[in-house]
Amino acid sequence: MANITDKKLYAPIQNVQFSNRDYIEKAKQIAKKIVEYDPEGTMSEYHIKKGTQTAEDVAYVRDKASEDRDILKGDFVILAYVDMFREQKKSVAPIEGKGKFLKMSDKLIRAIFENDRDGGKVNDFCTKNRITRTKYYRVLKMDLKQPRDIERIERIRKEVEK
């Protein structure tokens, strides 16, 4: 049995050069299927039906990786990609919704509603608070894409209207 240290086992797989290793693309495809099937990684094992293309791909990766002396073998290659894809998925879409988050304090949102209620000039307000008119009107019309931001603005609007 090979003596694999934790450092080698958990090393970032992006730093390994995979020239002339055609099984790596199949390993990536298998890893993507696993992440789609189990995005949180809660299952302890995966059952692949014999005779399917995925089963053939897994066997191919295991066979080719066992011949390779430079990197980890078989399932470790696939699992390394699974971990990498899960991390990428977490960093890309941690919260539902599309678009950017509203980077504005509650105090400024409240000031926008108060300025609108009091009939203040939009240009003066925007210049003073260093925001664009677009952002000002986006807050007033709640024209945002993140559900968390919309709820936050609705809450502040109700506070100001009281």
C-alpha cells in the first residue's frame, strides 16, 4: 500500500501538470456528475450502474491512473475534482438570486426614503452621499435581484412610513 501523506492527499489539484493524461477530462466529467447528484457531499458512497457510460469512464480513469506514477491513483483523482468543484460551486452561488448585492448601509437606505418623502432634490442628495441616481431610483423602486436586499429595503421603507 502506498504511503500518502495528508499534504499530498489534500494538495490543490490545479497545481499539478496534466500533460498527456487523457483520463483527467473523464475524471472531471465524473466529478461534475457527482457534484450535480450530491452537491452538499452528504452521501457516503455512490452506486453507478454497470454497463453505463459513467461506469465505463470510472473504470477507464481507475485503469489509466493506476499506470501513472506522478499523481494520486484512480478514485482519489475523481474525489479531488469533486472537492474542487464543490468549493467552486459554494464560492460562485452561495445565495439564491442573480445579480450583485446592494452594497449600501441601512442608514443610507433610510435617508433615501426620507429624502423622497420630504421632496428633496435627487441630484443634491446623490452628490452629497456619493451614490448614483440609478442606485437611488433602484432602491426607491426596489428594482433589485437579490431577495435578501428586497426584504431589507421593504423593512426600512415600512419603518420610514410609520
